[in-house]
Amino acid sequence: MAISHLVSPLPSLAFFQTGNLTGRSSSLPLNSNPQFSKSSLSRERAATLVLRSKGDDSVDASDRIISAVCYFYPFFDGIQYGKFIITQYQPFQILIQPLFPAIKAFKSFPFNGFLIFIALYFVVVRNSNFSRYVRFNTMQAIVLDVLLIFPDLLERSFNPRDGFGLDVVMSLDSTVFLFLLVCLIYGFSACLFGLTPRLPIVADAADRQVL
């Protein structure tokens, strides 16, 4: 297979425009108890804010879960870029260890990445039955995975065995892995909270693909 901002607008001033406030004369007496009037207006205002806070901006739990899971796709597909960091630093090993069964299943068949790409794009992104929130986050994950072509091509064409060239490759691979890890944590966490993560580089491209 997206943090939303809960900003509720101020309640309308329409209910303050009573007969005594519009400038027209009225035969009704003024309220002799101003505290009662203020408390009534406070209750109406609070009720208005509560109702407006439950608008269309909320994201369903199912949409949050689907969107969050999609961000594992580019991370699993680019996990090989973390071979240097994972083997050298134990905290990364502890962090990645719970994902090993899923990563092993993903890598068990050479065409799994391509098949998942086709499924996500045509079954989710191009399917109007899914909300735009789900389709946008799915498209972000797809674009992020497509970008992995560039470091892969660079590594295939420039594959040193030792020396300065190897240091460059290690730095490049580690940078790509850390970027994927940050995108996974940010995208997954934001979607769980119903927020819309906008990943650098890929967010604008995803916007153009999702109508």
C-alpha cells in the first residue's frame, strides 16, 4: 500500500446577532442575569468547537494502518545499503532484528519488489475506492523506492574493493540506509497519528501522481 493539524476555527458570530445587538428596537427586556447569559454562550461556544473538531479532516484507523505499512516497502527493498552500518553498530542490529523475518520473506523471491510495486500502484494509487490519504502515502513510498535506482546504478558501475573508493561506497550506502530508516520512522509514526508526512524530494512527485 500519511501529522493532520487539529485547528478548529472560531465559532461564528452569527448567534451573537440577537435582536438587541443588530441595532433594531426590541420590546423584549434585557437579561437581568449576565452571568447566566455568559455561561449559556460559553456552553454554545464549546459545543460548536466540539462539533467542528469532528469534521472531515480525521483519518480512519484502517487508512492510517495501510498508509503506515506502505513505508516498509522501500525500506525492505533498500535494506542492503545498511550492510556496513548494521554489521558495525550493535544498536542498529537490535533495531532491525524484529524485522528480519519480514525482510527475509521480501528478499526470498527476486521479483517480489517489482510485484509489490505493481500491486501498490495499480491496486491502491489508481484505485479511487481508497482515500486520497492512503493513495498519497502509498505513492510516496513508491517514489522513494524508485529513487533507489540511482545509488544502485552508481554502485554497480563503481565497485571498488579497497582504498578510498571503498570508503566512498561505504559512505554512500550508509547515507542511503539512514535516509530510508528516517523516512520509515517518520512516515510510519505520522500515519499512525493520522498526520500527513511529506518526505523530502518525493512529496511533490507523489502529489502530482495522486488526483
